Amino acid sequence: MSNHENTAPQIVTLGCRLNTLESEVMRDELVQAGVDDAVIVNTCAVTAEAERQARQTIRRLKRERPQARIIVTGCAAQLDPDKFAGMDEVDRVVGNAEKLDRRTLLGSDAEGTGAIVVSDIAEVKETAGHLVSGLEGRTRAFVMVQQGCDNDCTFCIIPAARGPNRSVPFDQIVAQVQKLVRSGHLEVVLTGVDIAAYGSDIGMCDANGTGLTAVIRGILERTPELVRLRLSSLDPARLDEDFFELLAEEPRLMPHLHLSLQAADDMVLKRMKRRHTVADVLHIVDRAQTVRPDTVFGADLIAGFPTETDDMFANTLKNVQAMGLQYLHVFPYSSRPGTPAAKMPQVPGNAVKTRAGQLRQAGDAALSRHLDRLSGTLQTVLVEKPGFGRTETFAPVSLGGEAKPGTLVSVCLNGHKDGELIAAGEACDLPPQAAQ
């Protein structure tokens, strides 16, 4: 390894897509500042285990780069800056509100302005739409449309780490999308902590959350060159009829909706303080597939939430299967100190593990059925890396040939294996179509 590589700035990202985007903003800041020999660790705090992994990562990075300056930021740093500042390996701790400004991220001089720069995130009122030219090594680009969350789910610490809902001004969002499209990105993903709440803090929407729909319409109208627009996790309580009308009429809005479901039993949802019911989600699935039959769904699910009985879990499993959710992100419940759920009666660990496995099996079965339906059709695939891409419904495709990453190709799909569709080597005479 060369001396330059030894001293090159490094960013290590833990956690969510929003952290991924923010890491790219920080990467740009490091490049513009001409910084060398600094390592930034962008932490996650969604569970206590995530914090433990962050500390483990910091120690490993210091062993690998003993001369580097270690700067810790992100949600775990926001929640407990003293713990990270007390680590011998750490030189500086920066909060979520400060990390996207190089002056606070790096300090005004070589020594910095103090070991801890973390403000009260609850007092932050605005979020800027930082412009980045793209995401390193990614064909799919993320655009942050809002920060923070006003909900008080009993399992979640994120509002304390990210602060209240703060919408990025619409013109800044459009400018970011247009910049990414000019740099060659064909697909953009709108992301944030609670994107369906967009506009509720700036008078752009009512309680049903129509602000997000207005933003989507505006992006597509003002960026005709954008080929694909995809959405990150959506709060089911905020999806209204305007959204479904847009889904029906706009083919560039991808028919792949990821729902922040968490459970599919009404009592568990109530104890989580979620704002939707099982009936609400069943309606969303039915409505979306009525107006756009090729729509598929992902969902976040917590297995073994405190007080969840066998019967409650059986309801969740039955309802998840009825919804036919194809892409499941299943999280075994992990107690997070500082949340109300941590004080509730806990489900035994072996039961949590078993339930998580059953939910994953249900997701695998639904995805396999979706891949069956796509087999024998001609699909447009975004090539993400050599030999691999995804359809509009996010189905993974194993590609042959020399398709260039970042391009769109039409391929005939010839079955699937190990969770991936297989692109046929021969020409396909079928017209492009979606699986019904």
C-alpha cells in the first residue's frame, strides 16, 4: 500500500441509507478541505448492538491507522457523546446537526475546537439540501428530502438522535435531483427519516401527508430526463388517494413501495404507538395493485416485540402472508435503553429468533413467487455492477454479456436461481411487460 493510501481520508458508514447519503456529503467536504489522515465513523443507534458495533469498529480502525485522526459522528454520537469522547481512540465527536459543515466536522484548526461538538438536536429547525455529485460506487443515487421524526414509537430512539421533522426546501430537492441526473444517474431514491411526513412542518400538506406527492410530481415535471424515481421507507398512515393517483399515472415512479410496517397485529401496533392498523395496510396493498397491478411491496418488521404473544405473532405472520410482501427487512427485537419498550415485559430470545426466521421464510416465499411471475417476460434492468442489475420492481437479475454499470438494458428473463432472475443469453421477441 502506498503512503498516499495510508493517509487518504476515510469514511466508514454504519446504518441506514440516510447515513449513506450524509457520508457522501462529508466525503465532499473532506475533498474540498484537502484533508488527509482523518477517519470519520458515521454511527447508527437503532439498537444497543449497533452502538457496540460502532465502538468495535472505532477500535479496529485505530489499530489499522494509528496515526489517523478519528472523528465520530452519527446517531450514536448524538445520543451519548461522552461515551465516545471517553474512548482513547477518538479525537473528536460531532453531532448530527453539525456533521455536514466542515467547520464543525473538522474543527477550525488542526486541534479542533473541542473534543465534543454536539448541540440539542430537538432545537434544530431547518435542514439544508446538500448537493453532492453522486454516490461513490453506486448507480442508484439518494436524495434527502427531510430529516427527523415527530412520531413517538415506543421502540425507537431515532427522534432523539435526529430531532423533529424538518423538510428540505422543494427547490433544493429539485436542484439536487437535476445535478445527479446531469452526472449520469438514471435512478434517484428519495430518502429521509420519515419521508411521508414531508411538508408537514412548512405548511405543504395536511395530516394525510400530501406534501410528498407534490414533491414527487414536481421532481418528475421539472426533471424530464430522470428515468426512474424510487422511494425509501413510507409511513402507511400518510399514504392518501393523491399518492395512488400519481402511482397510476406516472410510469417513472417505480412500482416498488417499502412500508414502515413493523408488525401486522393490531394490539402490537397499538403498543408500538404506530398510527396505522392492519386494515389500513391491506387497503394500501389492494389500492396500489388496483391502480398499478405490477406494484410490489417491501416492509420493515420487528419480530418479538415486548408483550407479543404467540397468537399476536401468528396474526402478524398470517397477515404478512396475505399481503404478499416480497421484500422483508426483518429485525429481531433488540432492547434499546431510553425507549418505553425497553421497560415492557420482554419476549424470550429463542422465541424472538424463531419468529424472525418464520417471517424471513414468508418473505422468501413471496419473493420467489414474484420471480416466478417475472420469468418469461422482457424487463428493463438498471445495471448496477458487472453482471448484476434490478428491474423496476427491484427484482435482482443476473446478467450475462458486457452491460455497462449505470445503463438500462432490456433482457428476457429465463427463470431464477438463488433469489436472482437469470437473463437469457438469446434474443427475446417478447414485448416489455410487467408481471401481473
